[in-house]
Amino acid sequence: METAIDFGKIIIADLILSGDNALIIGMAAAGLAPELRKKAILYGMVIAAVLRIVFAIIATKLLGIPGILFFGSLLLFWVCWRLFQEIRAGIDHQAEEALETADDPEGGYTGPPRRTMASALISITIADVSMSLDNVLAVAAIADGDTTKLVFGLGLAIVLMAFFATLIMKLLTKYPWISWLGLAVLIYVASEMFYRGVFDINLGVGPYLGLIEGWDLSKGH
């Protein structure tokens, strides 16, 4: 049951944090010739998701270092604040419009080709590398060292975002409570991460600095 809940958390986190990526991918694709756009959106989503899996696996290993959990939780609280601002700014609505424009043969740029597919994907990749911190921290914290759980959860999210990106953005725009629910999940994850980052006998800064005795707060205890 706990594993299923964690999978659900990972998928929710990945989807609600995908708005900024969908916006960048949609805008980059809209600058291409119409016949290249669908491929650019698909490839862009896959690149974004694969980068997240690689970075999240690295982050999962790093979170096993004493003290990293505490600082990671502070960064995750910052992610929650950023997501709160994005929800209020309607980033999902902007992403939905960008994807629809890219999907419309008469929308976006329709003149002679002025950039190649490769240049668009390079732009998407560079932007995604710089924006992956939020997703990476969230899924790594939820996975709690379980690489199988991490890869499976994000793998499913890859399929959803690659083939149903516009539909997902429409849902998030039409039902904003989904985004607020996702924000609540992330706040819970960040709070749990902070608690462990302070009090866990193996990973917490309290025991590590000798300030408190600490407890074994690893899962299963």
C-alpha cells in the first residue's frame, strides 16, 4: 500500500511540475515549420523526462549523505513556493496555449524554415537542464532511495507527458484543484524530508552535529 501511495506521489509531482517544461517545448516547437512540430514536442518531452530520471537517480544517491536531506528539504520548500506562484500565474494555461499553437499548422511560425529540429531540441535540452531541480528534488525525496520506484514512476509520467501533454495541461487549467492538491502533496513531502533531515539518527543534521540523540526514521521503522 505504501509503495502504491509513493508511486502516486511521484506521478502527481511529475505532472504538476511539468507546466514550465510544456511551455518551453511548445514555444520552441511553434518556431519550427508545421510539419516538424509534433516530432519536436514528442522528442522534447522524452528528453525532458529522461534528463529527470538521470538527475533524480543521482539525487537519490546524494540524499543518503548526512546533512543533504536537511538542505534538500529547504530547497524543496522553495520549489513549493515557486509552484504556488506558477499556479497563481496560470503557467498551465500558458503551456496549454503554446502546445495548441504548435499543434496548429496555421499557428505559430509558418514562413520558410528558419531553424532546424536539432536547434530546437538543443534549446529545449539546455532550458530543461537548468529547470530540472524542482522535479528532481521532489521525486528523489518521495522515492527515498528506491531506484526501481523512481524509474517506474517517472517512466509512466514520460508516457503521459509525451503522448497526452496538451490534454494534461487542459485538465490542470480546467481543474486547478489538481494543481493545489499536488502542491499540498509536495509540502507534505518537504515537511517529512525536513523532519528526517533534522532528527534521523543516520542522516539528520541534529545527530550528526551532536545536538540531539536522534531516532531511526528510515522507512519501515
